[in-house]
Amino acid sequence: MTARRITFSLLLSSVPITSAWEETCSQFKDIYKDGTELCENMWADSFEVVDDNEPGYTMWFFDQENNPNDAVTRTLFGEDTVPDTCNLKYYHKEEPGPEGEDMTECHPWKKNACCDSTTVKDKDQLKESYGEGYEWDRCGPMSEACERFFVAEACLYECEPSAGLFRKYTDENETDYNEWQMHKMPIKKSWCDSWYTACKQDYFCGTGDYFECAAFYAKNQEAAAAAEVAATIAAASADDKALVIGLSVAGGVAVIVILFAGYLVAREKRGSPVFSADTAGVSS
């Protein structure tokens, strides 16, 4: 094998590997029967759909001076309830507060946000911020109307101060739970129905569970990485096998480590971490 061929093999190994998740893709209308199933199943039990005449949050609004979700929080938790901490992990601020003029994508929360404008600057950053396999368009480009609902959900999660009131695990005495997962935040039915209408002709993966899709993606990427290493070694001449093995294994291990980290996150998001201490007493 010439140096040029070895270089070409290395270039191929740096290109994202096509995975098999595409074969699980179906139209929204074939995965969910209505907006309620979409909102309640896509992020496991993060959201609970309620009738519009019941207290329920919305994922988008237009009056920066009057977040309608504040009134919902007062109804559900008491008139004096004003969230002064963000309570969710990762990209959230410690306390909600105003953002500057660069708060353009998630602009409804500009006056009081748990997100920093630099972490929600545009839809691509929102889509890609949690890593490969967590993009909402893994089954191909979405219609603009459908994608806007995913942007709205991402902005709600990152920016809405009341979202932290619905953190799934809150017992400070436990040590093996995550601090970012939400549980049954009530969402208005009309919002979820509109989401379903906008997306029913678009495509999503698997059974419609976002975290399940991400775990499946990671599993297939790991298998594809191993197959690529094997194919590269098989194509090498005897004299070049040692060099190719070393280079391919190094690249393969890096890919597998990254994907395994993603898999651990997906398992944790579903409430079933791979590595945990005694889980007795931890709610599911």
C-alpha cells in the first residue's frame, strides 16, 4: 500500500460514518396518533398534556414583558412563587435574568432567562448542542413549520425559569440521579396539536422516543466504526498492516469513546444509568 493510499484511508476515517438509523424513520403521522402522544412520548415523561381550560405552559409566546408561563406557575405553586434559581444542569445559568440584544433565537425569554444568549444563538446551535445523535433532523431535513416547534421546545428547556420546577430528581440526599431531566411539565393540548399538524408529514426515528433514537444511533455508529477499522485492515498489504492497525485503532477508539459517552447520557436521560450506586429510594 502506498503512502497515498494510506493517507486516503485516514481521510475516509475522518468522515462521519453513515449509520443505520435511517431504516427506522417514519412519518410523524405513523408514529404518533395525535399531538398528545407526540408531546408525552418524544421526551419520555418530561411533559404532560392538559386541556386548554386547565393550567398549562406554552413553549412559545411573543410578549417579552409578560411571560404567560409565570401566571401558570403562580396558579400551580402559589401566588408568591417566582423561580429565582434555574435548577437544571448543563447550559443553564444559576439564576434567571435578562439577556442582551444578541438574544435573537429564543427572544421571548430575553427579559428573564435561564439560558445565556451565547448558548442559544441560533437553531443550529440548539440542534447540535448535546452532540451527535441528538439532532432532531436525523431523518432528513424537516419542513420549516415543523422545525420551528423543535426550536421552541429547545428554547423552553434552556430558557424557561419555571422548567426547573419540574426537575425529575430533587432529593438532595441521593447521589445517583441527574439534575437536568424534567418530569410531567403540563403543556397545553392546543400547542401539542398544532405541533402534530405541522409535523405529521415529516419524518422521525424509531418509536418516536428522542432518547431511544439517540441510543440506537450511538450503537450503530459504534458498529460502523468497528466495521471501518476491519475493512481498512483487510485492504492493507502485509507490510503495511501494522501501521494501518495502529492508525485505525487510534481513530476507532476515539470514535467509540465519544459515542459511548453519548450512550451513557441517553441511558441517564431515560432514568436508567449504566453506572449507578444503590438505586433504592430513587423514583423512576
